[in-house]
Amino acid sequence: MKGIQFLVDDMGEKKAVLIDLKTHGEVWEDIYDSILARKRADEPRESMETVRKRLTRRGRLGKSA
């Protein structure tokens, strides 16, 4: 595939990939977002109400939001 190169070991096994970001930049963003989401999947979550209250306290969100 144009814009994609694989790094292989002595046994021919793929170990890494080089992606041409000019050609596949949008795809890379999707891959990166997916990796971040998986990494954060087990992190504690906050409710929207908790976040809203914190932002309002800090003056980052109006009281009517």
C-alpha cells in the first residue's frame, strides 16, 4: 500500500509500521484516538453533573449551562 512501510525482523515478522502522514494523516488520527481510548478505558469516570459543577465553580461555565 502506498504510504505504508513495515519494519520486519530477521524472521520476516512485522514489528512496526511507518505511515506517511501526508497520505494517511486522517487514518493515523483515528488509530491514535483508538489507542488513547483503550488506554483510558479503566480510568475512573466522573458524572457530567460533577464536571459541570467544577467548571462552574472555576468560572469556566455559566450558571445557566
